[in-house]
Amino acid sequence: MSKETAEMPKTENLTAAEVRKQLPGLAARVQHVGHHIRFWRYRDPQGVMVPEDWYERACAALGEDARINLEAPGAAYKGFARKSEGDGEA
């Protein structure tokens, strides 16, 4: 087995109903373990949950950096936003 194959993230295939029921646990597996979750509805693929860093690298590789919104949902009224790595704050 090549190194590239050994490092490939696990992709799980679930129905949309399973994703709704298990969302918190799936989100944790995506974030902390690096799994990709592909979900289906009526035999049609609907989407894929991937880790944030994977998504950012994919956007950069495709030259679509503008897709990356670094502001957290609700940040405008809650007074917080995700800090970029180079802003000097922890």
C-alpha cells in the first residue's frame, strides 16, 4: 500500500436521515478524525461533509479562495470572528 493510500481519509456513505439523527457525532468525526461524510437522499448524492482545513486547501487548489468565508455564522451580531493565523493574537 502506498503512503498516499494509507493517508486517505475514510469516507462514510450515509442517508440524509442518518446524518440528521447523528449530526453532532458526525461533525466531531469530521473535525477531529478527518473523516469525510457523503450523504444521499433517494439514491442521489446530496453533499459531503469534510474537515475545514481540507475544504480550504481544495478551494485554494481550485483558485476559488473567495469561497472561504472566515467569519463565523452570526459573527456580525455576536461580536466574534475567526482569527486568521497571521493576526498576532492567540
